[in-house]
Amino acid sequence: MNAEIELKLFFLPIYQESLINKLDSLDNAVPQGKRRLANGYFDTPDLQLRQWDMGLRVRGYDAHREQTIKTAGQVVGGIHSRPEYNVTIQADSPDLSLFPASIWPADADLAATQAQLTCIFHTDFYRRAWHVQIDNSVVEVALDIGEITANGQQEALCELEFELLSGDTEALLKLAMQVASVVPVRLGKASKAQRGYRLAGKAKPLDLNALEFLPLAESHDSSLDLSANCQILLETALERWQLLESMIAEESEPEACVALWWRMRACIRLLRMTLSQFKLLNVKLSSQFMSIEKQLDFIEQAQALTALLGSQRGLFAKLGQHAQVNARLMVQLTEMNLKGRLLSLWQQTEYGQLQLAIVELLLKISAGEVDISHQPSLRQHADRAQQASWVAILDVMPLNSVMTSANYLQVAAVLDESILVGHAYGSLYEAKSRDAFRAPWQDLVLGIKTLACYRAVQDASRALDIDLNEWLEDKQQSLLFAMESTRRNAMQQQAYW
């Protein structure tokens, strides 16, 4: 049995040569050649192995055949650790009896499982490998280019794997960050097996529940308390970021796609805010966040356009000029090139660099190498974060001021971040008062989205030289009256922290 410890990165095909050149140039890198690997992944029709959290494959290269089974493992940050068992075989199909009997569940009917095994999908790729000595560790770097095949469908495979052969896990990150410093890469959450099962239609579509209150927990040791909960916040946001990225890549319906972008940006903001609250946000990280978040500035306009062409089309359906405005909105959405936005983001070196920096921090926090003992208790920390976000709201929305449509659109990000603070720490507070306090602010977020829709109609009408000023003014003022009433009532509530 081997305990596989690895870090996986994804990259775009256009960067293959750049990666090869970078890896060839690394100090103490010894090329291990290139070979074609043909892999068949096996399971029963009812996915018995999947239910046991196991993955079974037969790999062939040259004249060699090897069957491998991977059992349940763990993930810390982006580092995957999973036991695997390898057996050399002669056939193209696996023999479960060759694996140690101890790995199977006590009630497993191995003979029945063996009899039902069938190949579910294939992964076939060319692998270039290097053995790299870094400090006192040895890392195998494998660059895989090929495809996953199932049911006549294919999906491109472009992966870079860093596997620890000996030494310290930190060597994986150190080496990955050297690569990410010059070539755009990103954390790879999905394994080849996970992707294959999904392509074969043997896994549920990607899904993710809305971000609710994070499951924080208080204990008697304040320093351990803070470290553990800092880790929960960072791991949750990073994992959701990666999953939402995959969901965006697969989503074809524009309004649903933009909703996913909105949620992914919330995860990135939550990471930045958490690091800042725990005094872990340095200048370099701030710069990387700024670079990435700037690439997401399109989201508000995209949300307005897709809503007007979708769920909110009734907002202007009765206008005599509806058809002209609708056509203009469609042109604007096309010009925004939603499909190309993710590819553009994946071509930014800061994208993968930031993800790896978060993983590095998570490893250090887990190992007790990050000292946040100077922080107060978790509850005091949460109270301070809530109060700071409240002060930010009071600063941009003074109680006695009159907010215009432009004012609300300008403060949207501050309100969004304040609500995220509540998501992060809300589980520590009594639910009734917490939810009552947050409800009107969430209503204001919906109001701001509607104001953005009216702004988009206004821009379209001006481009078409259509005068909708009176209609727009009436609609906006009616909405603003309700929003101002909601805001003033919300600002006079008793804080729940």
C-alpha cells in the first residue's frame, strides 16, 4: 500500500509548451521521459465501488498492465492524500481478489462485485514526468495531455500533478508556486475518476447549496478555537470557489451562469475578508485579490442584462419600444462574451497564484505554524468583524441621508461584504434576532439588482435614441421610496452581536 500525497493543477492546452520549458529548466529536475498511458476505470452497474468511496482502474503502458484501487482519503486545502494499492497483472480487466482482504467493508460480497465489473470510462493520455529534488524532498511532476472518453463522448484532459515521493508536503506547494509564477494554472479539484463518472452519466450534475451560515464552533481554548475556525472559513470558501468555477464552465443558460459568477465572487471576497480579519492579508495577497476581483467587474451589468432577458423581462414588457430595447440588450449581452470570461480569468497568473497561496496558508494553520493567539476569543473576533462591517454600512449610508439610484449602485459591494460577514459568523448568534436583523438588508440587495436593471434599460434606450426618461423616473422613484423606508427601519434595529 502506498499513501499517495499529491497536488493537482489544471491548465489550458495553449500553455503546454511553456510548462514543459519551465519544468525542464528547474534546478535538480531529472526528466523521466514521455509515455502513453491507457486507463480503463471499472465499477458495477449500480456503482458499488463508488458507494464504498473506492476507485478502480487498469493502466497499460508498453507491455505492462497494472490494476490500482484507491480508497477513501482526505483533503487539506488542495493537498490530496489517499491510500492506493497496485498489483501487476496480465489481463486487461481487474481481479479484486488480488488486493488485500483488509481493504473491503466487512459485509462486502466480493465475488458478486467481481462478476458485475464493467469498464465505465477510459482516460488515455501522454504523460511527461520529472523527478525534482527540492530541499530534502523529492517530487514527481507529471504533465498529462489527453482525453476522457465515455459513451462516445470526449473531454479534454490537461493536468499537472505533483506527487510527493519522499520528504515534506510543503515541497509540493513550493514547486507548484514556482511553476505558477510564470505559467497560468489553477487548482484541480476534480480527479480523473470524478470527471469520468460524470461524463459517463454515472454521477449527479454539479450542484452547490446557497451559502448559509458556516458551521463554526466555540471551545475553551481560544487560540485553537480561532485557528480551527479560520481554517473552516478559508477551506469552505476555497472549495466552493473551485466547484462554482466548474459549474460556470458547464452552464449554458446565461442568467443561471451569471448567478454562479455572483456566487463565485462572493467566495473570493469571503477569502479576502477572512484573511484581513485574522490579520493574514499581506501586500502581495492584496494585489492578487485586486487583480482578480477587477476581472469580475462585469458581473453587475451581466446580472442586469440576463435578468431583463429572462426572469425580469416583465419589468419593461409593456413598453411600446419593448422589441427594440430587447434587441439592444441582447446585443450588449453578446458583446460581453460571457463564455470567454472564464478563459480570460484562467489566463491570469494571479488566479492560480492566489489559490496556491491560500492552500499554503491552510497547511501552515493546520500545522500550527501560523500564530493568531494574539486575537481575542472567537465570539469577540466575530463581534468585532460584525461591528466593523456595520460601521462601513453607516459610513456609506448615513441614516439621515437621501439615497439615489446611483448611490445605491455605488454601495452595492459594501452591502454585499457586510452580508458575507453575517454568513461567516452568523451561526454563533441567536437565530431569531439575527435573521430579523438581516432580512431588510437582503431585501435591499434585491432592490439594488432591480435598480441595475432600470439602469441597463436606460443605457439601451439612450443608445437607441428612445426617450424613456419619464417612465424610468416613475419606476425608479417608486422603488426608491420603498427601499429608503426599508433602509431607515433597518438602520434603527438593535444589533444582534
